[in-house]
Amino acid sequence: MSNSLSVGSAAYGLPVRNGLLPPAVRRDLADLNSQYLELGLVGALENDPRFGWSEAVRRCLLETDPTTRTRMASSPFALFDLALPAAAPGPVSRIADAPWLASTGDWHGRCLSFALQAAFLAWRLVESAPYAARVALGLSAADEARLGELKPSQLAELAWSHGLVCARWPRHQRFWEMLVGAAQRDSAGALQWTHCVGLCLFGSDGIAVAPASAEAAARRRTRR
């Protein structure tokens, strides 16, 4: 793990703690990743844009069991993406208006709850550990600045924004096959290598032809 995270962090020119994110960040990130995979594989949400994987990627993920998904969730980066809206969110009128309060127990409510948790984690990291926000969430400097200006009362409005949560590398079948395979084998070396490839893919559009170039970039960096 330390090698993969060090490589990705070096690409950003960011400091790391012995190649590891702080334990609390890893814990919270794994929790969110687990939720995202669970929600995204629910049949009722198959066509939800928040989980817009290609058909091939979805098939690959549907073949996983809970243990495999737990190992996948431990990746040192989010398995989901955050796309901040162009306009700054306004303050919420009333807590009682929160849509998940009216729909707790259904998938819609759980998705909204997840979006709020993800927005809060991003906001907290920007405030306390900006380098972790870049490594774990792939946030740009502009997004960090925008999040840093938000008030707590604006986070719920951000979470309700259409398109905030979306799939990361939704068409990158090769990456997901690598991650699933490494998790199924429970191979520390294979997981580290896949994490390295994933960190190298930040900023890409997730097109399926990208893995070869990403893997080549990872090899070049690890040789230095």
C-alpha cells in the first residue's frame, strides 16, 4: 500500500505520512466506498446516473461477493467521483425539508444520505488535510477552494445538487477487472499495483483504452 500511495502522491507533489493517508481518512473512505458499491449494485438503481458504469463494468462488479467488495473498498481513493455544481449552493431553508427524512428506508433516501456523507468528508478534508482531499478524492485546487468557502449549512444543499455523485472511471473495464481480480485473490501485491494504476488515472475520463498508458506510467514512476 505504501508504494502505491507514495507514487500517486508524488505525481501530485503532495506530502504523505510514510505513504499512507491518516487512519481516520482510510476508515471513512472505506466506509463510503462500501456504501457506494452496495447502492450501485441494487437492481432498482441500475439506470441511476449516480452509478453510471458501462454494462461491462457493471457485469464485472455484479460477480463480486461481499468479502471482495470489502477489499475493494479499502482502496486509498474514492471509488466514486464528486462533480461540484457550477453555482454555489444556497442555505437550506429547514432541516425538516431534507428529502431523506421523508423517505428513510428506501434507496432514494439512502442515496441522498450517502451524498451528504461524501460532501461532508470532502469538506472536512479540505479544511484539515488538503493533500488527502487530492489523493483520496481527486479534487482539483479549484474545487478545494470552493469547498473551503462553504458554510456547514450549505453542505446539505450541495448534497442535493443534481450530479454531485457520479461513477469514477465508468467505462474503464480493464481497471475494474484488475481491482476485482486483486481483491478476489486477496493479494497485497496485486492490490498495491492496482491502487497505483488507479491513482495514475485521476484526471482521465475513464475510457476503456486508457489502462495501457496508465500502467506504463505507473511502471515508469516506480522505477524512479
